[in-house]
Amino acid sequence: MYKNHKIAAIIAAAGSSKRMGSGINKQYIKIGNQPVIVRSIMAFSEDPTFDEIIVVIREDEMAYFTTEFIGKGLFSKNIILVSGGSERQDSVYNAIMKLGEDIDIVLIHDGARPLISQETINQVISKTVEMGAAAPGVAVKDTIKIVESDLISETPDRSAMISIQTPQGFKKDILTRAFESAYREGYYGNDETVLLERINEKVYIVRGDYSNIKITTMEDVAICKALLSMRNKDQGSEKEMRVGNGFDVHAFVENRKLILGGVEIPFEKGLLGHSDADVLLHAIMDALLGACGLADIGRYFPDTDEDYRGISSLLLLEKVGDLIGSEGFEIINIDATVIAQRPKIAPYINQMIKHIAQVLKISEDRVNIKGTTTEGLGFVGREEGIAVTAIVAVEK
């Protein structure tokens, strides 16, 4: 279709997610059965139009991204990883400097926009090839006010306003010139189009899509999931919800650390087991596997395998999360009860929730942990061990 042009996509995903409050980078929160960033990249990697795809991520996430996504063959094209800079503009410029010499058209997309449509991508490419620069936009729905010192000072005409989206397309020579001009003058802009405005280059608008939202807050995550569900329903793929339960018991022993939910809890005894004996995570893993119709953790991580001796159960939980994700399942919520006469777990629950959410790449509000005793009854009441029950809901 564009045989006379070499086209590249730059996916900007080096942000710190400060406004999310989710405990994990927003790029790795799952929408459906795939993380946000994976969905964003796939929209371009599965398009034969693109000759190069560069993904800009944080330096400290390079190894993780390579192992978890590129190494598992999730993308049909080669992905070039580039380290991000201190600002978005620096991150994008790092990627521009890695473009092949024969690339002449560049599309720049926010990694946090996972619902980008092929129609929008095609429109941006066509207009960029024709006019030199283009970006999608949608009409502003709300009345916009200019506010000074908490007072409305002006009401601009919204009929001339749009909300700009990505991907934004540029001829590479124009884009490079715009960046170089900005750096000479020490200027940083909110996006690439404003850099072109400063050198008097025209940027043409194509019709955007209201579902092409950028995930910035947890509310955006909920909206994005609802939009994806509607899209799947329109395409005849209704979601199926399943529930699973897990139960595990470990006895107390001397000379072992007590690990629950990936947190080391000060106590005179630990739990007996082949791994770190994290009874809480074991119950959660069995509940997840059961909900997805898979075998129990003993099948996947047998106590006869020396590779798992003393291993952190957080690593095993991560493997379970990846496994159920590969089967097309998404975790809706986890609810677990730790049954122990001692120690009291209340001071450690928040840290447990954080560990579990980070490993499973879900928001912390999807994980609930409670503690209770047996009022001195049974083996738990005699302080011989700890039991855990867990219930989870997943959807496919």
C-alpha cells in the first residue's frame, strides 16, 4: 500500500505512572488477557505496513520486558528496545536516533493507549504520506473554562477545539528538524505536534476515536476494560467468568523463616515445606489454577524437583499468573483468609497485597487478605500450623 515508503512506529512507554496509585506500572496492568503495553505494541507489530517498531521503556524494565514479552514470542515483528529519558520528549528523541536511515515516515504512539484501531492508524499514515504530518483528534464534549485563582476568567469556543490523540505521524526529516530546534532553544513540549507548530510546519487532523483513551488513572483502566468488553461482544466473543477455591495447610517447625504473602514475619517458628512454604500464596495459586481448569501446584512445582527447594513462592505465583494469562484468563479478584492463632498478620497485610498485585500484574484493589483464629480449637488453635482458604474469580 505504501511501497515507496519505509514506515516505523515508536511506542512511548517510559513513564513512571505516578498518577495511577496501583502499585505497578500502568503499562503492565492487564486489559483482557494482555498487559496494556502488549496490546499497544500488537496493534503495530501485526500490521504489515510497518518496517520497524521501537519501544521506549525505562532502563530498569529492560530485562523484564525482554524476558516476559519479547522472549516469549508475543510479537510477530522484531522489537527494538530503547531506554527512556528524563522527559517524554527525551525518550522519543532517543528512539528517533535509533531509526534506520531508510525510514521516512514515523508514527509515535502512547504505550498507554491499548485500544488503538487499525482504521485510525491507516488514516494517520495516509494523511502523513500526503501532507507531511497528521494526528487523530476527537471533538471536545465538555465546555472548557480558563480558570485563574479558582475563578472562571474565560470560556473559549469549544467548536474549534479537539482532544488530540496518538499515533501522531510525521515525515522523519520534518520531525527531526522540529526536535533539533526545540533542543537548541531548551524547549520541552507536551507532544510532538507542538514541536512542529514552533517551526511553522502544518499538522493535519484526521478523525480520532473516543475509545482510543489514554490510561492515566485507575478509573481509565475500568473504562478501557468496559470498552474492550463491548468490542468483544460486538465481535461475538462473550466473556466467561469462573470461580476457583484453594486450601492449604503447613505445620510449624523450628529454624525456618515464616513467610506469608512474600513477607517475612518475625516469629519463633517457620512453616515446613519444600519451597519457602508460603501457605498463603500456595492457596491462592491452587485457587487460580482450579478456576482455569488446570492442575494443582503439586503438578507444576513437585516437591521432588530440587529446582524448587527453598524457592520464593512469589516466583511460583508469577509463573502461575503467566500460565493462566497464556490460557486467556484475566483475574477479577482474589479473597484469602489466613487462619492462625499466632502470629497476628494485620500489620503485614498491606505489604502482602502489594507483593501479590505486583507479581500478578493486577491492581491492589483486586486483592483482599484477612486473618482469623480458631479460638484455640484444633491444630491451628494449638499453634501447630497455619491454614489458608482462598477464593478467586477469573474471566476469559
